[in-house]
Amino acid sequence: MISITTVVITKNEARNIGACIRSAHAVSDDVIVVDCGSSDGTATIAEACGAKVIAVEWQCYGHSRNTGAAAAKHDWILSLDADERVSPQLANALHGLDLNDELCVYKIRRENYFASKQLRYGTLGFEGVVRLYNRKFAQWDLFPVHEKLVANVSKRKIMQPIIHFGIENLREHEQKKEHYAFLSAQKYLQQNKKATFIKRFVSPLFNGAKSYFFQLGFLDGREGRQIAVTIAYYTWLKYKYLHQLRKQARGKEAVLQTTANVFASAPTSFFAKR
């Protein structure tokens, strides 16, 4: 067995966690599940499948991934979500990988499914995710969503896929995107990004068209069209939320500044009386 620990983050993933862990055992003798308050038996199933379960209070995705990596048996970490699987092709590729070069991370192709249909085109048909890294030289950032590895190392690609059953049905996918859109807006606010007119109204159209036309999403039929529409909606929604959050932040700043001006202009006797 190669020296890789698999870290899986979960919350209420009873329907997925068993298959995820079983696929991870093809490459790992050390599987860690970081569970954030599941109430559906996820932790019990994970332990029955041979994983070590660590219970944590939810802070953010990066925090959970870093917690699992810190408890790992090995320095090389394969990071998975519960709805992902290590494909047999990826398992073979990882067994043949030279892990002596620790100063690199690996971007792995992700094979996405809409229910039982593989998405071969569009944004999700050409997706790759950085998931294999050495914990001594990389860790996850702590932004609310779309966490990234922070590492000053080289990046390599693995074309054999992680299989991702991320879309059970369209409504569930839309609900996830609505949640992620708000988290993305919070992240952008922290990064001091602006919700410009182009971002709010042009980017959604461009991103949807890019997936459907430029990346040939129409070849996936109805699913490709639905994904393109969802991408456009998600882009519009996250910048709508960002616009609202920035307005709220400016309002709070104005109130604080007004209060500061009042105190600054108040006579000294006012404070003495109190």
C-alpha cells in the first residue's frame, strides 16, 4: 500500500460515505473522516467501514480538511468529499506515482455525473481539482467556500479521474448553488472584491454561454442545458449577494463614523458629567 492518507469531510452523508471509504481503501491504509455534526449515522457507517472518525464543530471547509490532515498517519494527503470516489484508473495511477518529490501538488481530473449520466462537456466536463498534496508544504485556506491549497510548490496533473456524484437531481443542485453563492459573496467581501455592472449582469451570460456553446455543453443534451442555466444563475446570484453585503457594510461604516464624529465633537464637560 502506498503512503497516502485519505481525508474525507462529512455532514449527513450516510448515503455516500460507505462507497467513498471503500474506494479510498484502494490507495490508503489510513482513511480519516472529519465529521461536522452528522445526525444520520454517517460516523457509525464510517467506523464500520474502517475509517477513523474525528468529530469537529463546523468552521469552514478548509478548517475541516486541515484538521484531518493534521491527524493523518502519512504526510501525503488525498482529500475527498463524501460524494466522490477513487476510480480504479486513479488507484492504479496513484500506485505508480513517485512521491519522493514533496514540493508539488497534483490536480486530478474530476468526472462529474448528473444522476446516472456522465457530463462529458461543458464546465463540468472539463473540471480538475487539486486534491493530492504533502501536508508539510501545503494547507487549505480558511475562506467560507471554494477553499484552495496554499502552497509555494509546482503543480502536476493526473488525468485518471475522481468520480463525482455531485448532482442527484436538479432541484438539489440549485439549492446547493444558492448556498454556495452566499458563501462565495462572503468570501469576495473578505477579499474586497466589487460587484460591478459587468460582474453582475455580463458575467452570468458569459459563463452560461461558455459552458453551453464554447465548451460544447449542448452535446450533453438536456443536462448540459440545465447545467449552463444553473451556472449563469449561480454567477448572477453570488454577485447580487456581494452587492447587498457591500451595501450593508457601507451602512455600518457610516453609522460608526457618525458615532465617532459625535464623540469627537462633544465637549469635555459632557464626559465629565457622566
